[in-house]
Amino acid sequence: MTLKVAYIGIGIMGRGMARNLLRKGFPVTVFNRTRAKAEALVADGATVASSAAEAAAAADVVITNVPDSPDVEAVVAGPGGVLETLRPGAVVMDHSTISPEVTRRLARLVEARGGAFLDAPVTGGEKGAAEGTLTIMAAGPKAAYDRVRPILEAEGTNLVYVSTENGAGQVLKLINNTMLATYLGAYAEALVMARKAGIEPQTLVQVLGAGLGKSGLGDVKWPKLVSGDYTPSFFLRLHDKDLGLAMEAARAFGCVMPVGSAVAQLFRAGVQMGFGDLDNAGVARVVDAMNGLEPPGKGGSAPGRSSI
Amino acid sequence: MAKTLGFIGLGIMGKPMAGHLIDAGYTVHLHSRSGVPDELVKKGGKPARSPAEVARAADIIITMVPDTPDVEAVLFGPSGLAEGLSKGKIVVDMSSISPVATKAFAKRLADMGVEMLDAPVSGGEVGAKNATLTIMVGGKPSVFDEVKPLFEKMGKNITLVGPSGDGQTCKVANQIIVALTIEAVGEALLFASKAGADPARVRQALMGGFASSKILEIHGERMIKRTFAPGFRIALHQKDLNLALESARALGVSLPNTATCQELFNACAAHGGAGWDHSAMVRALETLANHPVAGD
């Protein structure tokens, strides 16, 4: 029997993921705070609900994919939230990246309603979401994981069951995003050094984008870095949020994070400098500013002054 | 008529501070989780079984405990101060805790007709013993004026910074400067030592110059003489920098070197050094240099 899906949160990721599920034959009811974004999926066959509770009422699997911990708390446990209508035996699967601690609290609330909770953050970006090629790291009861497996298989190609303990999926995602942030910081520095040395950015990428330096992240981000076009696929401000959560978790585990903590401060600066709505590769704007450089594309490869 | 006092938390800092108040002739009711030191009882301090008992007996109650949850427990926990407080009494929290939580505590006490000052200190064990603490206060000017004579028995540089919470904000700022200066002194002495210079002579030479500081003087000496018994424990400074970094996150301030110093403290803690004096931050740098400032 086909699982009935509620998809809450139609952002950059949610849009592609919900559309992909519809294409693969799942009945999907969608809810989004800004209704127009949900309406955009009607043409793909989605039913639009006017609250999270309404979306969840008939669902076997309720998927949430919203920006931050308080947002997940609101759509699950707030007024008009999922808990008001959740069917016993239903699974709430959170694809957002949020606090492991909040995750555990929500899991207990869902269980108290007779449901099961999976924290299942994803990585793979906008492209992976739309094409169903995401990496998904899930934690929670194994039975719930097995139940939603057909959905996971539609959403992603690299499915990782992390632990029976809720929150472990989020911790793994925070590790992943901390590492990606350090890559971006390193890319930005590399580009500055090349520009100041008079090496063309394209020449730099020809080397760094191949060999041992080649990475999935680089494939997507180098074009942005070289052109200075930071049209967002992942907002810098959300990456900043993740780094805050990551440092909090690192502290709880007694980790020493000399690199991650430094990069976290750069992302913090990015938000304060007004780059929060740029792509996360826009952290390069912070490094550029520290270097007195305009972003590439504006100042070209020639060093120019920016207003720091 | 002299006010009757209470003092809760008689650790490294609290014990000498309470001692000064007793020496000045005040009646001081005492309570500490780890028991009241005999020394204070011999001076004339009055041991009490709970914070509530202290609150019933005293007009002005000072608290000096490690962390935000400890203050909360002393104030509002079972047998806490709140059970014994009444209108007109004053609570003076000299612990270093969250500015945000402080404002909430002050509000809850105000609802009971009780005034609160946040009055964290700087100057360490030495300052506490010599009654030379720097005291940074948040609260109402009238309450500050009333408590000021007590502060003068414990400290020298006493400032009303602003309304409730501002004392703690000021203390967080202080802890940022202290941590980064310890780091700077550590790097400098390590550099000098690895270059072959005698770090003790380098310290001596720099003490009169532009780079001179209390931290070069006191913590620099600790790094050279390897006296890492606290003092001020790394675990407490980690707590303070966590307050700094969490507040900075909420405020949207990038504090790159505060973050780095916290990682160096974390590295010490990971090596079992949470109980070392904070000057032992230099040990994390020494590991990276594979060279000690001076032999143990």
C-alpha cells in the first residue's frame, strides 16, 4: 500500500523533494507558512493544506523540513501543529537540521501520541533534492525507519541508518556541515591568495577542482566563487545556525574544535555583514573584505579595495 | 544600626570575602554546600543549615557560587533563599553568571519586594584575600549606595555599571580580556623560550613597558614557575567564555579569538586539566610547539 505523505516546509529543499515524491507516485499533502510556495506544487499533483495539523490528519508519514529548531517545534507541537491530528502508528520524519536536544524532546512528544519520530537530515543540496539523489542520515526506532524506507529510497541514493537513538542523525549532520564550512573557508582563502598573486581564478580551479582537492562541494561552489554570483542554494544564515548548533554539541561532548570554531566566527560575521541571504559560498565575501578585495566578477581578478 | 548579613558559598573566593565582613564587625550568617569553614566560625561567623535559614536571619544576603544553575538553586531551589526572604531584604549575587538569567532572577525577586544587585568580581583569590577585588555592579543606584560599604570591605575598584544584568555583562567582557591576554602572554613567553631567551628575564624586561599587565606579572610568573594549582580553575573560565560565546551568538557578534581561546581551554580540559589554574592555557600552546616555556 502506498504511504500517504504530508510534507511540511516547502523551501528550496522541500520544493524539490515534494515534487520528486509526487513524480514517483506518492500522494502528498503539503503545508507551508507562505501558502503560495505550497500552491506552486498543485500542478504537480499536491494537495494543499492550511495548517500542519490538517496536512498530518490523514498521513502515514509526516515530513518536516523547516529552517530551525523553533520552527520544527512550532509545526509539530505548536497550535495547529502535527501533534493535534497525528494518527497512532504514524511516523514523523524531520529532514530539517536542528538541535539534537530539541530533537530528542520532540521525539518523546510524538511517542506520547502513539507515533514514532525519526531525525533524518539530508545533504546533497537543491540538485540532490530535486533528483532524488540525497544522502539521508536517519536516527530513531528501526521499525519506523523500515516503515518509511520506500520514501527514503525515493528521496535519496545514499541512505544511512545512524542509530536507534534520536538526535544521532542531527549530530552527524552537524559534523558534516562543520566540515563543509571549513572547506568553504579554505576555498575562499585559496582564491584570495591566487588573486593577489595574479593567478586567474579559472586556472586555480583547474588545479583545485581536480586531483585530491576535487570534491562534490567544490563542483557546485567553485563556479559561484569564481563568478562572485552567490545566488543561494543554501543560505549562509542557515549554515551559520548549523555552526552554532555544532559548537554547542561539540561543547557537550568535550571536543576541541580549533578549525570549526574559527570558521563558525567567519559565518557569524557574514550574517552581521549582511550576507545571510547569499549562498553559503558567500562566506568568501567576509574573507574578501578582510583582504580588502571586491568579490570576483566585480573587481575581476585584480585586487581592489572594498569597504571593510 | 548595622545590617545583619548573610553569605552563601564559601569557596576559594567566598571564604576570604566573608572573612573580611566578619572582621569588619558585621554579624554574618553563613552557608556553603561543602560546609562552613571552622576558621570563619572562630572569627564569629554564624553557620546556618540552609540558604532559607540565612535569608530569614539576614537583611542583606551575598551569594558567591560557581554557575548560573547554582545561583538559581540557592535562590529558588528547595530550602533556597526565596523561602526565607521578605520585603525590603537585598540579595547581592557576586557569582559570575549569565546576564540574561540575572535579569530574570532580579525580576522574580522584585515581585517579592526583594532588591537584587549583580556584583561579579575580578581579581582572583589574591584580590579576595587582600580585599582588593574589582567589583562591577548592576542594579538600582539607591540599592548600590546601601550595599557600597560592604563592597568596600571586599574590594577597591567598585563601579555601578548600569541596571540589572550590566554587572554580569561587564564581567563577561572582563573574562574575554583575561583569556585573550593569558593567551598572548603564553604565546610570547613560549616564543621567547623556544628562541632560547630566558622567559623569566623576558617577563622582567617587559613588565615596565607597554606590554605590561597584571596577567604578564601574575600569570606569566605561574607559567614560568609552573604553579598551575588554582587560582582560577580552567573549568570556570570555560564556563565564562561559554557565556561570552553564547551571548555573542545571540547578539550577532563575531569573537574569533574568544572562540580560539575557548578551544585552547577545551584542549587542556581534554587532557584532564579542567582543575588547573587558567594560566595553564599555555600548556595547550606548549603541546603545539612541542616545547615548554620552562621545565616542570
